[in-house]
Amino acid sequence: MGRYILNRVGISSLVVLGSMTLIFFLLHILPGDSARLIGGDNVSDERVAELQTQFGLDRPLFEQYLSYITGVLTGNLGTSFIDNQPVLSKIMLHFPATLTLTLFSTLIAIVIGVGLGILSAVYQKSWFDYMVRFVNLFSISMPSFWLGILLILVFSIQLRLLPALGSGTWQQLILPSICLGVIGSGLLARMVRNSVLELKNEHFVLALRAKGLRERSIIYKHVLRNALIPAITVIGILIGELLAGSVVTETVFSRQGIGRLIVDSINQKDIPTIQGTLLIAAVLYILVNLLVDFSYAYIDPRIRKSLVK
């Protein structure tokens, strides 16, 4: 088990290093002079030279890369070109809003997705099963910005029940959480349904039925636990994507989260903030998937025993 953990942590560390390298070079090989973008359209050549010296843009690219790697390893993600604020401080300022949205959206997706997935499998080929499958397909297919705008039109403009924009109160959290939770629940419900259907005719389930256990007890106490392994993969991907920044949803609802920070930084050509935010997003995504890998061993004893050998 310890060797498995070290192996996964080592692989994840290499992925983080690769992400850092890719983000750095992609942002620096794009056409255009960052100093001129900062200075504006009518900036003079003297001012461009001053900005290049100020932000270290006149140094060789590989030297900038080494400086960037060293800074990241010491917790320094650089300084914003726009307001001279530490990039890490700006990210930490916006991160709580994204974290709160992620937790509530994931909770909604799990409640709806797991619940509908189980019921759809239990009542297979019934009208309820067909309805759930249609709703799942619809939720997977709909764009988040379309659902977000629809929720604003109905609950904010027509019914005047909930605020449409902002991120200061719990009321402002409801609509974006529903938006992301409903979209995430479709894939989760489909995964749970398929997993339960595959396990319903396994030998251990037939043995439990032969012992006289009730079907509901078999489904909820024995089948569901085994069906959760592929579902956890979907949940991990969903959490990783939300933590990495729901750019479209946070923009639609004007939430000051990581996704909105990325959009604002791109509009302002703030390279260090873009670089730091993308790196934090990649690290969060990798960490969530690492935790998902570890959770497999906790849920399934067979995986745990295979790792101990």
C-alpha cells in the first residue's frame, strides 16, 4: 500500500511539473510583446524597454523559466502586471467562492445522480426508467450558459425569488449550484444505473437472493457499494473541473471565483495571473484525481488486498 501511494504521488508530481512547463512555454511563445500589451496601443519604445526590464521580460526565455520554477517551488507565483499584487494572494481571494460553489454543486449532483441512477436500475424498462434516461441525456447535452440564463430568467426576473448575480450571500449561491449540479448529475446517474444493472446478476447477488435477503437490502447494502467505484471516478472529475474554475458559469452569474479571475486576466493580458491561475487549477485537478485513486482501496477490499501483496 505504501509503495502504491509513493508511486501515485511520484507520477502526480511529474504531471504537475509537466503542467508548469507547458503553461509557461505556451504563454511565452504566443505572438505579441507582453510589454506592449501592458503599455497599450500608443506606448513608446522607451516605455516598452522599461516594462521589459521591470518584469524581467528582457532575460533569456530559459532563464525566465528557471526563475519561474524556483518561484513556484518557494510559493511565489509572481506579481500581477496590472496591479502589482502577488498572484497567489489574488488566487486565494477568489478561491473561497469557487470552493463553496464546488461543494454545493457536487452535493446536488450526487443526490440527484445517485438517487435517479439507483431508481432507474431498480425499475428497469419502466416508464420511470425511460423518463430518467431522457432527463439524463438532456442534462448532459445542455450547455451550462443556456441553463444558467434560463434559471436567471425564471427565478430572478419572472418569479423574483433569488438574486441572479454576485457571490456574497447564500441566496446568490443557489442558482449557479443548481446549474452545475443538474448538468453534473446526468453523467453520474447514467454511470450508477449501468453499474447497478451489471452487478444485479453477479454470483454474490444471486447468493444473497438465495439466502432470502430482501431486494432492497441487496441493492442498498451490497450492490451500491460496488457500483460506487466507477461513480467516484465521475465525481472526482466533476470536483476537479469545478475547482479548476467554472469559467462560463461564474461569468454568467458574475461570481468572483477562479474561473472569473481567469477571464478577467485574459482580457487584461495579465500573463503572471493567467499563468498562476492555470497552474493552481491543474494542481487542484491532479490532487482530486489522486484522492480518487486512494479512495478505491478504501471502498473495495479486493483492491486493498491486491495493493498489500
